[in-house]
Amino acid sequence: MNAEEAWFKYWGEKKGSLLIILVPEGNPHNRLERLESVIDRSLWGRIEWIYLKSNVVYKKGDNGSYYKTKTPVLKKIYRHLSDRIKLDRVAKKIGGCELVFSGHNDVQEHLAFMLRPVQLFLLDSGNGVLRKVSSSGFIDYRVHEGMLWGVVKYILGYKVVERAKVSLFTSYVGVLRTKHRLYENSHERKKDVVPRMRVSKKVFWISAPLVDKYNVPIAAYIDYIRVAVTSAGYDPKDVIYIPHPGKESDLNIKNIVSSLGCDLDDRLIPLEVKLIRRDALPKACISPYSSSLTNLAMFVGDRVKLYSAWHFEFNCFSKLVDWRKEMEKNFNNRIDFIAVNDCMPLCGFENVKNVVGKYRYFSDWYDSLDS
């Protein structure tokens, strides 16, 4: 979706436009049918499919959710070397490019470097881009990988474009604190589509992986959804449940949908694609907290109501409180924060006042249960 927006804003014609799709092996979120379903082929003069081996491999667990598997070090090094050689050949075949829009991990940045762009933009990846800016003021995946693996990548020949020469194409111009030059992704292409769509009575619930990832009781999460949807003025039976991709088990999804009596859309495609390629827009989108809300706020206007269902325990997590402050400041009147108080606790805090701001995020609370 970000690539389409970049095409719409900076190029706008099919001639000379090239979409390069890097397909990692073993990643359930990048299945071919998913990738093919989100591409608008009318935009691109050419589409290149590049199959890679160096990413993390996932396996499906007994509960239906995916988990990462460990790869032996020598095998990992071989895969990265093999992919680097393949990317060099691709870049040589393509030649130089005037503009390149890229993700920000090792294989994507290396290919971007080898294409010798006049200008390179990194595409943001949702609200997570806020966490990827390192202490240097730039986005640099090498910081998160550790020094040793960074040295290995350097020895294997992976290149990274000089940070000061890289711009960001992002929805978060008013939020990001970075030394990168910022260019706003104002979602003009989606703004062109939304006004022509009718609005249904359906409501999207954009889920967070609280149950499977942090062991929140399923009964409490279902109660929270029901109370939140009702508080916003909608019927839970009109909900279309949108699971968090790959992080919710089949059993828990089934329990949620059955308990609410609602519909399910578990296709592994971006939420924005689900929304604008339906027969009709949903009446509202509700989520505990999600980068999707901020992306939707950029283009749905007043046609779809957006809500963050603020469970009373969220005040106990400083990162969530900070996120809310940023959203209220930069997306004022586009995202409504509804107080969800008359429901079961998710984390079991008996007295929230004594826990306010105690934890940074859910992972810190979850880790504290074992200590």
C-alpha cells in the first residue's frame, strides 16, 4: 500500500515504474497468494519476483499461531551470502533508478544501494517506525541486530546507504523525531477511492495479540470487546473480527467469533486493503491500540468512525499512554478514545491507581509474572 502511494505521488504513470517484490522463504505473512492479492497490476510497467532464503523461518504451532525457528549459524551465513549474490545480479540487470522506495532491513537496503538511486526513500512500516529510530537519530536496522552480526553482514558484502542521504516517506511526519528528511505519505490514492464507496453497518474490530502473546484470559478479552463495541454504540453481532496476523491461535479466534456471534476476516492482507477493496466501507473501526488507526485516520475522513477502546488498565503502561498523547495531539478529532471501564480486568490489577505507569509495556508486565 505504501508503494502504491509512492507511485501515485511521485510517478503517476505506468511507463518506467518497477515493483520489486522480495519473497522470504518460510514466512507465513508473505505467502504468494497474499502478495498477489494486494498488487494493483495496472500501476506497474514491470513486476519482478525475487525469492530469498535469508529471513527467519516460521513454523505453525499446535495452537495455530506461528513461532520463529532457530537456524544454525553456518546455514544462516550461507543463506545471506546466497541472497546477496542474487540481489547483486538483479540490480545489475535492472541498472540505475531515479527514485527508489525501500523497506529497511538488510536485503531491502542492499538492493536499494545497488540500484544507485538519485534519491532513496524508506517506507514506514506502521507505528513501529517510531521505535526504529536509534539514538543516532536515524533508522538503522544494524543497531538492533547487534555488532557481531553487523560485522558478519559487512564481511558478506551487504551495503547500506549513508543515513544522512536517506529520506522517509511516512504518515508520521508530525510525530517522528529524526534526522531523516521527512516526506508525508498523505494517502492520496486511497483518498481518491474512499469517497466513491458506500458505507455498510459493519464494524471492524482490529485486534491486538493480548491473549496469545501475553496470556490475557480469553474470557476477559471477549468481555472487553463486547463492552467496548456496545459503548461505542454498535451491536457486537455487526463486528467483523480482524485478528492480529500470525499472532492469534485458531482456537482463540474461533472462541471470540462464536461468543460475539460476529463475522471473521482472517486473510493475511493489510487492513487498508481489506477496507478499500470491500463492496462497502465499515461504519466504524475499533481497536485497543493499533498503527492501523493512525493510517486509517489519514484517508477515511468522516466516512468511517475510528475508536481506540481505552481499557482502564491501559493507564498502567507508559508506552500506551505516550502513544495516546501523540495520537490525540496529531490526530485530533479523527480518533476517539472511548473509556472502557465496566468490564473484566485483562491483567488482574485489583487497584489500578497503585499500578498507573508502573510498567512500560505488556511485555514488562508479562515478564514480571515469572520473577
